[in-house]
Amino acid sequence: MSDVRDVIIIGSGPAGLTAAIYTARANLAPLLIEGEPSSTSDQPGGQLMLTTEVENFPGFPDGIMGPELMANMRAQAQRFGTEILTEKVTSVDFSERPFRVSVRDTEYRAHSVIVSTGAQSLMLGLEPERRLIGHGLSTCATCDGFFFRGHEIAVVGGGDSAIEEATFLTKFADKVTIVHRRDELRASKIMQDRAFANPKIEFRWNAHVTDIFGDTSVSGIELTDTTDGSVSTLAVTGLFIAIGHRPNTDLFVDKLAMNPETGYLITQDNSSYTDVEGVFACGDVQDDVYRQAITAAGSGCMAAIDAERWLEANVHH
Ligand code: NAP
């Protein structure tokens, strides 16, 4: 059983990297499987890789860029001996111990597993989205804002993400129209006020995006009014979708208990315990309430301590 590790961590956002820092410092020699850089939705480092300025992570009074914060956490995890694999987990077997975590043909075994696979952006479900993503359509202002210098663009959504993205995009775009399906925003008051005060931001209330135009690149959108059903078009060459998130739990269907509607993993109150003993979950994959970097990091710490104590009681005694 010498190839059986104490702990494998799946996912490398603030939750996974904090779990890595703590388990590494507890001499558990964690293996962290961080994901593949190919994707814009579940890339290593998680959602903060798609964020600009983070102003609310304690310890950074002047703010810090999301990708820089994640690079710091990763370096901190490595400093204490975390082994990092830049691959995507393809399957897991939690039916017996040691647990098995596979990356294509390679199988890794561990006494405990910490799941921190996070969440990703929701899409509108329109046919052209697939074709136009990366061609004027984006879910990440940080990644793609630069390409929209001088453009007129639209952002869909009324939450903090939509307002944050729209505000950021005004650095590049001539005009940003926020399209929201209701007549009031969900975003926090301070972010609303910033957007209302920004002369480059306009609002289109009570509207759904019902079509996206353009063969090779976005050339406009169709809007349908939610109050009277009237249809109009808006000529934009960029469209950013910021309507919320979905947890990355496809790997765990029928393997871990999850909310049947939302897919978020279920953890026991005040702990990171899943319904499988020895498997712990932390961060956005099990949190649809707070969804903050700092709460994800906090729950990563909880998972590390839970795993450490569980290993002590069940494996190393
Ligand atoms: P969110 O708060 O769930 O907001 C999603 C928005 O998209 C809502 O306004 C919703 O409309 C709209 N929406 C949902 N599905 C839609 C659809 N199919 N078509 C059109 N519109 C749709 O998501 P979020 O903005 O991504 O924020 C998630 C969490 O992260 C929140 O807790 C937020 O506070 C936090 N966050 C914080 C910051 C920050 O503090 N810097 C930045 C980003 C996010 P309704 O309002 O009508 O439901």
C-alpha cells in the first residue's frame, strides 16, 4: 500500500490551495490535481483567474489582482511540499478505501480526498453561444476586455458579477449596456452606485437576450421585453454573460450526495464531511450562499483539519 497517499485534493481555487497549505504543513504530503489551463470555466486557480481587482480579501489593503492572489497561494502550497499535477481528473471511485482518483489511464490512490472543484459560469442556452464564444462572446471580462477597445458591448445579468464586469469593461469599450431581466439590480449597493455614476454604462431593464447575431463574430443581440413581449435589437460587437454559476460536480454524480436541483455537494453542518467517510468538500462546490474567495479559503482550512483528524482517528492510529 506504499503508493497510497494520505490525501488527494481535486481543484485549485482558494479552497483547494488553502487545504493544500494546511495538509502540507501537517506533513500529509498532499497531491493536488489542479485542472487544465485549456478551459475558461474550470481553469487552474478557479474563478479568481477571471477576476481583476480583489478588494475584499483581508490582508491586502490596496487590493490585489485575482490571478496574482492565486499565484501567491499556489507558491505557498508548494513551499510546504504540495505536489501539483496540472491535469484534469477523469473519474473517481469512492466505493471502497483506499479511494481511487483517475487522470485518464493513471490511477492515484488515497486514504482521504478533498473535493474543491468550484463552480463555473452559467450560459443563456442560446444556439449561437457555442459558435460565438471567443468571437465577441465572453464570460470573462478580465480575460477578454482588452479585445473590445472602442467597441459597444452588452453585459447580461444584474448581480455583482454583471456590474463588476460592466464597470471593468468601460476601461476599454466606448459604451456598455447592462441588460437585466428585471427593473432592479441584485448587486450590492456600493457596486450599483458605481455603475449608475459611470457615464459609459447604460441600462436596458426588463429584457431578455433572445438571440445573438453574427456569423463569425457578434454583431448584435435581440432583446425581448419581459413586460410587453416587444422585440428590439441592439447593435453590439461584444456580449458578456454574467448570470451566475454552476458547481463542477459532474464527476461526483451518484458518488457523493448533492442537491438534486442545483448539483451543489452536500456537506454536514459546520464541517466539510460529505456523505462518504474520508471524502471532504470545500469551497464553491458546496457553497451556493457565500461564494467568496475568503469563505472558500476558510472552508478549505476546515476540510484540511477535518481530513487530518479523520486520518489520525481512522488510518494512522
Ligand atoms: P447572482 O448574484 O446569482 O446574479 C445573477 C444575475 O443574473 C441575477 O441578476 C439574475 O437575475 C440574472 N440571471 C440569472 N439567470 C438568468 C438568465 N437565464 N437570463 C438572464 N438573466 C439571468 O450571480 P453573480 O453576479 O455571478 O454573483 C454570485 C455571487 O458572487 C454573489 O453572491 C455575489 O455577491 C458574489 N460576487 C461578489 C463580487 C464582489 O463583491 N466583488 C463580484 C462578483 C460576484 P435576477 O436578479 O432576476 O435573479
